[in-house]
Amino acid sequence: MIATSTSRIFLLTAGCWGVVSSLSAQNYFLEDLSLSTVLSFESRYIFRGEELGKESFQPSLEAGHPLGPGDLYGGVWASQDISGEPSDEVNFYAGYSLPLTPIFALSGGLTYYWFPDDGSVPSEEEEPFLGIIADLPLRPAAFVYYNFALEQILVELSVGEQFRLAEKSSLQTGFKGGLAQANDANSDQAPGKPENSYGYFQVYVDLVYEFNEVSSASLGARYSGREDSGYTDYLYWGASVSFGF
């Protein structure tokens, strides 16, 4: 009888300790968890110099958490065409950022592209990426992407800068450009394997107003160009509000 009671007390104590430990671990996890969401509107959906849609609503949600010496991050981004064209898209991504030195950091991960509209070819793509970011003036970065569906390798360089205008407002500007070579440009979901190479760039200027340390709104202009069997360019604009938690 005493042994049974002792066993029950031991199991109850162990169970309570497990619950407390679980809650403590959960609280510890939540303390370091960061969340951010962005609600954007773009007058054109331009991706790597190519127009994929007209007026689009583009929400996103990202989470991050320290893991070992670096940070684990992941999120979802979507583009909803509000002009009536079938160009909807949902992207899921996850990656890990690792500081190499006080200046340089390595970031790598995977993006899954999903195109839900009927008849989209391809209907999905997977693209791992790896890049290096420098904590220097203009914050230069270089990334390499490989798209399995298109058998495409792409190299992209970017720089950006922020200029403080007032206590809560700033001007953000940036440039990015890339070169790509695809060995199956119409994807593995269509017959044939046409090759294609192209280059692109984008410059942008955004006026940003900060509500607080984690929330802001922006409005700005973009100009993008692409050389792909001929040159095409677009001048468009976008606006967004962002919130952090």
C-alpha cells in the first residue's frame, strides 16, 4: 500500500515536473521567437525582370528563432492578382543564417514555389539558395540559386542603403541584378528542353515612416529591366505596411 502510494506520488511529481519543464521550455522558446508580417500592394508583379502579374496584393509572414550560433527562419509569401489575371502564387521558404565573422554572414535554404491557377506550367518549383551578406556600407550581398524544375542556375548581387530624413522617416534605396542560365526553360512539366539565358536588374526608392521600432509603412517607385532575346523594362510603384512581434 505504501509502495503503491509512493509510486503514485513519484509518478505525479514526475508528471508535474514534466509539465513545468515543458512550459518553461515553451516560454523560453517564445521569448526568443520573432514574428513579422508585411502587407504589400504592387502595381505590377515583377520577378527577376519578368512581368508575372498586374496589380497584386502581396502578404507575407516570417518567423525566426536563434539556433546554435546562428538563426533559423522560415515563412510564407503570396501574390494575389487583383486585376483578374491568372497569376496567383504562394511561396514557402526556410533557411539558416550563420555569422562567419563580425562582418560576414552565410545564409542558405530552400524556396518552394506553388502556382495554384489551373493550367500553370510549371505548377510548382523548388529552388535552394546560398549566399553571403556583408555588414558594410551599402550592405552588399551575393546569392546563388538553383531551380530544379527549370534546371537553372542564377547568380544575384544586391546593395542597399537607408538615409535618415527625420526621427521617424527615412529613404530606402537599393539595386539588385542577376544572370541566369536555364537548361529546361519551360520546366520538366512541359515537353522539350529549350535552353535560355537572361540578365535583369531592379532599382527602387521607398519613403518609409516608422510607427515604432517594429512597425512601419512605405511608399515607393521601382524600375526593372531584363535582357532576354530583347530588352523589356517596367516602371511601377508599391506600398506596404509591416508589423513585428
